[in-house]
Amino acid sequence: MGPLERLPGRGRELLEAAAILSALAAAAAVAAFAAATAPGPSVAVPSDAPPALASAAVVARGSPGRTAHEGVVEALRQTVVAAQLPGAVVALPVRAGDRVRSGQVLLRLDARAADQGAAAGAAQARAARAALEEAAHDFERQRQLFTQGFISQAALDRAQAHLRTAEAADAAQRAGAAAARTGSDLHVVRAPYAGVVAQVSVVLGDMALPGRALLTLYDPSALRVTAAIPQGAAAAWDASTPPPVEIPGAAPGLVQPIRAHLLPLVDAASHTRELRLDLPADLRAAPGMFARVWLTEAEPPGGAAGGHLFVPSQALVRRGDFSAVYVLGADGLPRLRLVRPGRRGDGEVEILSGVAAGERVALEAPRVPPAH
């Protein structure tokens, strides 16, 4: 007889009910596990891919026959004005940007001591002149007495020596007075030529010392553009025709220089030669302005056709002092790339370096951080 059979009727019924409930719970757990592991219907997941950007291809076109080289505007005559004598600045009638005439007063230094010295020198010169006149009159009287036989030759010689001494003293005092006047005049700083005051380095009350820069002056009618030209481009350049120059902000379009000078030395580090182009006098340029020199290109070796790269103007973006474009990679993501722009026009800009023909550039900045 089994254990369940030996139990009373009521206890056996309870045990059978518990067993049935346990079996039902196990079956429910197995069903839930099967439902969880069974493949369900597909659910659409939102994509994180950025929206497609409007883009354009980098276009290579035939070379226009010229290439740009960066340069800078310089003044042929630019002078740093300094004092030759020490003194406090007591007058400063000009400011930066003023146009001045040749000989115009730019600055005055305290010259009271020098003026007093000049006055003393002039007084000593007058005294020497009076002594000379007295010696001359005395010599003339002595000569007349010697002619009449009233004095000896020795007395006449002494009068003549006294006259020569007075003449020498007069010359010395006149020279000293002139030097004193010159020293007084050096306390007045004048413009060496007509020009524009570019910078004023002192204020009223400053102490001017010999060699210390006081003002900077340049001649706006004599300007030039200086550019470093690669030695290959310099060798192919026709020296008889000055290349045109572009100066943004100074003149519209291209400017034709009046003469050109290519220095003979080649820089050993950059392998470039310095090209100097004298500009016409009617430009509103200033020293330090950016310029481009457009040189005629030489035909590449082997007769290969040259070409320039262009992108739409709206593709070019500025990042501080740099220019860049968003280049679309193989994955379609934009990547910021620095470029060197050239001339602009007709809704496009030339790219001198940074991209290759056929690459696609975005026409607008992406709204998502670009991939790096």
C-alpha cells in the first residue's frame, strides 16, 4: 500500500489538489518562456542619419593662363622719425592719419636750455666781432705811424698779430653761435617730405631720447606690391610686361603697375624670388594691405593641359581667419576641410588648394556635427 493510500480521505484530496496546481504553474511558465523567445513582428527604428545636403561637384576648367601669388602693399618711402637730442615733448600738433607738407612741424621738444645757449653764443659772437673791429682799427693806426717813422717794425708786427688773433676769435665765436642755433633747431621735428602720419608713438610730456621712435611717416604717392614668386614661375615670367595686381578694398578689378623689378637672389628656404611692382599714384591703398599678383602660367612639362578648380560661392565658409568647405565623403557625411581660395566672380570661387576635381562639396553648413 502506497503512502497516499494510507492517508485519511480528506488529506489525500488536499495533496492531489496541490499537485494539480503545481503542474498548472509549471505549464504557464513554459508557455511564457516560449512566447518571450519566439520571433515577433518587425518594428521600425528611427534612423539617426542626417538629412541629405544640397551639394555640387568641384569643377576643373581650362586654365585662364594666370595664377595668383599673395603679396603685400609697401611704401617706397616710409620713415621712422626720431629726435637727435633729449627733451620733453611740449607740442604735438599732428595725429595719425594727418597729411603733412614737407617741412611742416610734427613735434616740439623743450628747448629752453638750448635757446639760452644759443643766445649766449650769439652774444659772445658779437663781443668777438667788436674786438676784431677794435684790433683792425688799432692795426691801421699802427701802420700809419710806422709809415711816418714814429714806431718800430716790432710794434707794427705786434699790432698785426693782435689783429689775426681777433680774427680767429671772431671765427670761433661765430661757429659756436651757429652750432648753438643748430642745437636749438633740432628740438623742432619737421616732416622730411610730404606724406601721411601713419603712427604717433608719444604723447605730450613724454621724454624723447636720441633714437627713440616718435612718429612714422610714409609717402602715399609712392607705393609698391611685394610678392614672393616661386623660382619656376619667375623664370617663365615675361619681364617686359608687369603682371596685373589685385588689391581688395583699394581698387575695383585689376590694377596695372607702372614698372616691375625682380630681385636676382633666390631664398634658400622657400626657393622664391621677390617681385616688386610699383603702383600708380591714384590708388587708395595703404602699406600692409593684402594683394594678389597674377602671373601668366607656364605650360606644364609634357604639354599636359592645366586646369583650375571652382566651387559655388555659397560652398565657401569662414572659420575665423581661415576658409573651408564641407566635403562629402563616401559615406555621405560632410567633413570640414581647409582650403585656399582664389579669385571670385560669376557666383563661384576658385580653390587654389585643398580639394580635388570631382569631389562634392555641401552648399550649406550641416545642422549636425560633422564627422572627423
